[in-house]
Amino acid sequence: MDPSLRTQQDEAIQKTVLEAPWFKSCKGLCAYISCKSLNEVDTSKILSEILQHPAPVDAQGNDREDVLQADEPIDLFILPGLAFDRCGRRLGRGGG
């Protein structure tokens, strides 16, 4: 894919996520850090929005939690994937 087209598409995807009501209203979120060599959608703007001021608390002053140790369910997972089954499980693990 042409690099400039790829950049435009990455930016459009991130804009869609950042402006979505389901993103703005989520309380618990887990997102991946994109890897360019794996051709994953860039998540840098999304992560920047989430971590506007890298600190142990979020914008509302709530403690940030390790997702694996969180007491509350996660509202939103942002992860790379080409296909998912009807239960929401990711099909394939990449590289093959």
C-alpha cells in the first residue's frame, strides 16, 4: 500500500475512534501499541488522547489500573485483527 494512503487511512481510523460516543463514554479501556513492521493500524493518537499527561491517574483523578488486576470490567478493547468469530474472539494470530 502506498505510504501516504496508509497514513491517511490510519488517521481516518483514529479520528473515527476518537470522535465515537462509545470511545468518549468508556470508563475502562485496553488498547494495543501499534507495530509498524506488523502493518497494524497506528494507535499513537488514540494512546496520546488516553494518556494526555502520562501519570498514575486519569483526567478525572482516578487511579489508573493494570487491566489484568482491574476490579471493574473493561468497557472497550482496541486490538488489531482481520476477522472475529460470532463470540468476538479474534481469528488467527498473525504471521501466517
